[in-house]
Amino acid sequence: MPSARGARSPHHRAPDGDEPLATYREKRRFDRTPEPSGDASAPATDGARRFVVQRHRARRLHYDVRFEIDGVLVSWAVPKGPTLDPGTRRMAVHVEDHPIEYADFEGVIPKGEYGGGDVIVWDRGTWEPHGTDDPATAIRNGDFHADLHGEKLRGRFVLVRRGGPGGEGDGKEQWLLLHKHDGDAVEGWDPEDHPRSVLSGRTNEEVKAAPERLWRSDLPAAEASIELDAAAVEWPDEDQIAALDDLGKQGTWEVFGRSLKVTNLDKVLFPARAGEKPVTKRDFLRYAAEIAPTLVPYLAGRALNLHRYPEGADRKGFWHKEVPSHAPDWLPRWDNPLADPGETRTYLVVDEPAALVWAANFGALEWHPWTSRTDEPERPTYALFDLDPGERTSWEEVLALARLHRTAFEHLHIRAYPKVTGRRGIQIWVPISRGPTFDETRDWVEQVSRTVGRVLPDLVSWKWEKRERKGLARLDYTQNAINKTLVAPYSTRPGAGAPVSTPISWDELDDPELRPDRWTIRTVLDRLATRGDLFRGALSTEQRLPTLR
């Protein structure tokens, strides 16, 4: 498509009186696309210049490489992506400048719109021009050198124009992108081996399934990136949290529009970790309120099994499933029509944040949702993989088993979401479309698990009785049954410091600092604010289990 600026190159700032983002805006309908319009002024970065690389699945997969220059992002589309391999040259097509705020754009451009497809922030960082103090002139001259300091891309990159400025017939300039032979060069380095976003930890497929954020072009740049469904989620405000802290040992707490009678607030529920204070019931209720808006989507519409420790995590707990008679009338609940005489009939359903706080006040230190919904309890929406270590299983061995599962899911083209358990193991949730029965789901998980187990047979036992496993790990597929559960993401576990079952990215299996109980109620909220909810894609249950041969 010819540039709106005629035969002139689409790059860099236009002469006075010619808006540099005119072409960008003319190509897009901002009432239909979530991309930033650039209407709101976004100041250039103070200090170091930014760069961003976005992995963009439109009609064809490509990587958009963008450099901050003079208040815009000067951009190239690189079909095969940038590489650290100095022996490989990549074709790059010079495209229109983008607004600065586009550096944070991750989401889905609707089908039928310009560039329709899913976008992730594949890499980002800062850059410095090399050999010039005027990178805009270097680009006009067709020879641009830049030193990149990103999370994936590092070292000196060179962009060289092929032919004259302005492109061939279509106004798009053809360039070559290459990496110099320097200390950051890596032979054979392939961007497709590193598919996850540095912003959210998600793949393009996961963003497509459940985009976390939406760009509101009608809002100022500082306010335009909003979390999807944020307006529908009630968050505790500072006054509500402060009211809990102001109570004595007990009282009535107004939270999420409900009145909760809370007791024994100074009671220690979790013993202290080294160098920390113990975790009190007040601390635990505060965490339940703060995590509830994130956690409720994983619990809503599902029966909840509670693992109660009313005397604290260092005493023996017990399962509690029946909603007690003294529960408040407003508490959401479900009567199980499949219950046999003597079985639990009425279950708690956390359809609102206050219900989770009620469960915490009730002494439930662990929250276990069913894998099926109350409207169809015999059809699961998750296939569960439980990597349960034995007494002899080391953490490195658990990681080895988890990495094999990662490879298996990649081979099967399956979206799967891992989390550390908060104790010793790793669990993996595979969201699925309702259809298969529990028996069919369990059989599928068993086939995958046994295939993985055959790779490292010395680490795995298939014995049912724990004492017969001789300390080996169990790949437990039997949890795929009605009313059998795994602990929810972000649930606490009964251990020192109140460890939390925390979602991780697949790449974190290679992080030497990863531990199964690394995050606690005192640290997981900061992680959530920094990394986002890495489990969010598990809420999209449109995936079908592939046939296994």
C-alpha cells in the first residue's frame, strides 16, 4: 500500500507541519482496534532510549523491531525475527512510525483490521546509537548501528538499506538486519526458541486465548492500558484494609460490601520463617481480601473443598466441605444433586470476593476448587497433572520431570499452565472444552504421564500406596475425578511463612532460584504486580484434547 506521505520514506519525524504519525493513524480505526492512537502526548524517555520487539501473528508471523527516536518508535517488520547469530542476515521491511506508548502494547488486534492478529512484547530494553550522535540521519542515509541492552537481544545490531530511499513500487524500503561478531553473538540462536513475552510471560497463543489488557484510545496514555474486566472486579480499597488493622482481637469488618464477624485476629496461624515474624490471622485475612479479585475467576461457579486448620498450620488439619448452618445467608452455595445419602450436599461457591474472606476466617488455609462447574458437574474443564515428589525425590528431579512435560505439551500443541505447589512439587493445569468425561480425561492424562515417566523411569513409581513407592515421585493422574481437587492458584499452604501455590512461566523452570515454596503471602502480591497473572490463560476453556497415538 503506498505511503500517505507519497514516495518519501515512512521513517522518522516528518518536516514541520507534517504529522509523523499520520500514516500510522490513517491505517487504523481506533473505534475497532485496541491499539494506542498516539493522540495523547507521550513524552520521550528521560535518559536512555527504549527499544521494543513485538512478536506479531497477523496474516504471517513477523517480529516488529522498534527504536525510540525523536518521540516516535521507528519501526521495521522482520519476518524471521532478529537473531544473535552473526552469520545470519534477516530481511527487514521499514514500516510507518508508531507512537511511543505502543512499546507497552500487548493484546489482540481484531480480525479484519489492519494488522489483525495477536501481539506480545517479545523483548524490550534500552539502546544506544553507534558511530553517530544523530540516528535519524543515519537511518535516512540507510546505515544504522545500535547497541541493544534487552532481556533477549544484546550487543551490536546493524540495519542496512537495500536500494535507495522510498522503497521499490510500494513505498516500503527493504533493509537487512544483522548482528555483529561481538561478545554477545551466539551462533545458531533462533528467536522461535524463546517464544514468551518479557512483559507477561505468556505466548502469543495464550494472549490470543485470554488477553489481559485492553488499550483505550479515548483515554490519556497514562490511563489507557486497563485490565480486562477490571470494571467488573471489586477491589478492596485502602480504607477497608486499614479498618481490619484498626480492629482489636475481634470485631465486625466491612469488606466488599459485606459485614463479617472476625475473631482471634492476633492468633498465629503460620509459624515464622527465619528472620521473619509469624503470620497471624489478621495477616491471613488481609491477604485473602487482597488476592480475592485475582483468584475469584478460578473459583466462581465451582464447588470449593476447604482444608481447615483452625488451630494453625503446625497442627493437623481436616477437610470440610459442607457449608455450616451458621454461615451467613448471603454466602453463595450449591446443592449437589448427585450427592448420595451421607455425602456432602451443600458446598461453598466463591462467586464473590467476600466469600473467600469468609472461608479464610473459617480457618480454611487451603482452597481447592472442583475441576468441573456446578451447572455440569460430571464434565471437567481442566485436565490436571500433579508432579508429586517422594521422600527421595530432589527438587532438581522434580524440575527434570516438569521440563519433560513442557516438551510434551509443546509437541502436542497444548496450552498448559504450571505452578509451584507451595510445598515440594509442581502442578500443571490444562484448560479444556467441556465434553470429555472424567474417565476420558483421566485416561488422556495417564497416557501423557506414562510417556513422560518412561523417559526417566528411575525417578517415577506407579504404585498406589505411598509406602510401596520407595521414596520415588508419582505422576498422579488420579486427581482427574469428580470431587477430587488440586489446590487453587494463589492459595496458601500450611507451612512456615504462609507459602503460596504460585503460577510460574515455563521459562522459570530454568531459573536456578526457583523453589516450590519460594513465594509467601508477603511476597506473592509484589510478584503479581510485576509479572501479572501467569495463570490467566487457563480461564479460556476452548481447547480440545488431541488424540494420542
